[in-house]
Amino acid sequence: MGYGQDMQTFQVEERTSDVLVSELSPVVVRQLSKTYQVSDREAGFGAAVRSFFHRKYKDVKAVQSVSFSISPGEIVGFLGPNGAGKTTTLKMLSGLLHPTSGSADVLGYTPWERRPDFLRTITLVMGQRNRLSWDIPAADSFLLNKAIYRIGDEDYKSTLGELDELLDLTPIIRKPVRNLSLGERMKCELAAALLHRPKVLFLDEPTIGLDISAQVRIRSFLKEYNRRSQATILLTSHYMADVTALCERILIIHHGQLKYDGKLSDLSRRIAPYKLIGLTLGDCEECDLSRYGTLITEEGKSYVQVKVDEVAAVTARILADMPVADLTIEDPPIEDVIERAFHE
């Protein structure tokens, strides 16, 4: 659904030196940057031979001076197009990568020092990566995690019972992982990642590739797990339903730079301070809706886009002038708002 040309300019909201850092914040990031050095050569055999003796490199800035903090128990959406720097940031915060510059504090630890006590308090789930052994039942991988994290027998039984209640694991954990559907496998992946009861969860596309019903189940699980455990969650997803269902606050990153840090609802008001008046009209030979605002037609329904402070007046005029069979007042689709934010 498109928007009019008089859209107000999106103002980048930077949070660098003025990050409001609380001593209780489980995740604090200050000016975090990561630059990769990659080889650069032209195509062709001659270029390949020359690069063997004199290789050229170029710097790729994956993350640039990113700063933010997350409060205890908060679920924050981390959004951006492919290649924006989301996964690189999560890998630094979970200790898989060293930054080029800047600092991060996760539960009082520097992540890339990878201290055992730190690793026992966080988890990283990547929707495109498997942590379960392919040829054995998930239950056996759970026991392996029990040993790795030194989970006591009673704690293990209690945690597994709770996860079983939330994810309905009993019918699937004794099957070899290779025989599970993608949705069932994702359930087991989440369970394996949470057996040690981490206080901070970094989730990278946890619902990618799942069908709609499986996505809904995973979202419901994460919401309920957060409510019960008060775990802090930083979530990346390309599915806006994940974000709207779980996150009140979002971070937007683009070309490695943090572009927005704030409430999802505030972003919509800043990027698209409009409402959409959806209309179904009765018999009307010459009904010109364009005189009330920007006219948008989608899937056989007409929408009039008007500024927020003009909605009441425009609606009254339409009802007085037109044979209205049905009328709705809607916010702009959040997918369109986010897409526009990426490119401002």
C-alpha cells in the first residue's frame, strides 16, 4: 500500500554517547563496531594469478558505532534488511565475534572473553543453524546439554517439564531429529537452548521458514516464557507478525548504523502520521473519493489517506456526502512503515 508524497522526513534517532545506561541493564552496548577485511579482485584467470602474489583487500563495515541498552525482561525487536549488521551484532553480543572497536556488557560480562559463567547465562538461537545432532533423538541432545551446562537432575527435570508444557515436546523428542518437521525441529532447538535457563536470549530469525501455525506457536511460547522467566530477549525477524506480537520497542539498523531506537507505535507516527479510512460504498455512479485525501485502491477496497488530526472531520464529510455501506479507520500497515524506515 503506497503513501502520499507529502510524507514527513524520517529523522534518524541516534543513541550514542547519550545512551541511558542503568546498572541493572542486562545488555549495554557502547559504540560497537565490526569491520571485515575481504579480498577484492576482478574476474578472470589473469586477475586470479595476480592476486595470488599481490592480493588486494577492502574494508567492509558491517557494524558502525552502535549503542543501546536493554532493560531486564524486555523483548526488543532488532530489524533491518539483509546485510544490515543484525547477525554480526548478535554474534558479538554472544561472544562468537570480537569487535573492531567499542564495548559491550552482557550481565556484567564482556561477551568475547567467553567466560564459562557468561556462557551459562545466555543463549543464541539461529533459525538457519542446527545445534541438535541430526541422527539421534532430541532427548539425547538434551542430555548432552545437561552435562555441558552441569544442570542438576532436579533442575533438569523441572525445566524440561516446563518446556514440555509450553512446547508439547513429548510426542517428538524421541524421534531422530532428521525425521522431524521444520516446526518440530525448531521447538526442540528452542528447548535445547533454554534448558540451562538463560537470563538473556539472542534470537536470530527463530521462525524463518515455518508455516503460519508454527510461527504462531513459537511466538506464543516466547511470550509466555518471557512472562514466566523475565528473560531479556533481543529478536531479529523478517516477519512483522513476530515483531508486532512480541515487541513494544524496536531497533532499526541499516548499512551497519543504528537508525532508530524507540517504540514501534512511535515509529509509525513519525514515518507515517496518517490514518487510512477504508470505504465500501453503495450505489454511486460518480463518487470521487480523491477530493477527501490521497486515494488508494487495494484488493477491491478503497482507502482515503488523511492526516491524523483531520480524520474526524474527513470522516464526517464522507458520511454526509457518500452512500457509505461500510467504513473503517486503520493505521498504515507496519510492514510499509518499516520498509520506508529502512530507506530513509
